[in-house]
Amino acid sequence: MKLKVRATARGKLLMTAAVIAAAATLAGCANTAKMTYLPSGDTGFAINCSGGDASTSWAACYKKAGEMCGSYGYDVVSKDVDNGATSGGTVAGIFGANVKNRSMVIRCKQ
């Protein structure tokens, strides 16, 4: 019987580690920019600043847009709504992540 108790405790420990690793991965994916083509044929950037920690906000999106376009400035072509939901699973109701989905498409001015 002791063997089963140890296996269960080990399983919970592994699950907790997996949830923490998933949350760290989500945080690492935040604040990215990829070049894309707009319907007009111009190039633009799709910026994703989704995440669940305090460092991911619309301000992070605007900062990234400024970095991508520099002193030329930019126009926001489209912007998603700021939705959030618990993701990443939970262990006993803890370790859930409230991930906000934030993305926008910009066009650099010339």
C-alpha cells in the first residue's frame, strides 16, 4: 500500500511541475512580432503580447510596435479585444493562469 501512496505523491509532484513549466512557456511566448502582408499588399507586423503576468499588457504591444517601426511611427490596422480565461489546467484549484489574449496588426508609416 505504501508503494501506491508514493506513486500518487510522485504523480502530483510531476503534474505540479508540468503546470509550472506550461505557465513559464506561456510567459515566454508573449510579446512577439512577425512580418505579414496586409490586404492592400503592404507589409505590416502582427504583434502578440498575450500572457498572464503583469509584464504583458497593451503597453507592451505599443512598445513593440514602436520598436518595429522606429521614428517613422505606425498605424494600427486591427486590434483584438482583451479577453482572458483560465488556461494551463489546475491542480486542486491552484496554479491556473489567467491568460489575456492581446494582438494587433500595424503598418509602419513611411
